[in-house]
Amino acid sequence: MLKVHCPICRNVFQETDVVLLDIINTLIHVHCYTQDYDSITDKGTYKDLSEKYSFLQEVLH
């Protein structure tokens, strides 16, 4: 399985990490995000969002 990491802190996402999904489908830790929230499309745990969005499942499996 591919290990996906935060583009800001470069840490690999853990299942319980709270992340944001932006308009270009980038996952970012909530605590790393410093931009305007207008570009955020979803928020949740890494596990929940990776199960919710098929394009993330394709990358992870």
C-alpha cells in the first residue's frame, strides 16, 4: 500500500488523523492548514475520507 503524507509537514497520515480535502483533492492535516477555508470541500479522519472518496481508494490500494 502506498503511504500518503501531508504536503506541509511531510508526515505519513495515520487513520485517526483529522484531515481536510481541498478543491484539487489534496489531503492536508487540519493543524497544518493555514489558508482560507473557502477551498476546503470536506473534513474528517484520514480513514473516513479515504473510504468515502473512490479516487482516494484507487491511490491507496
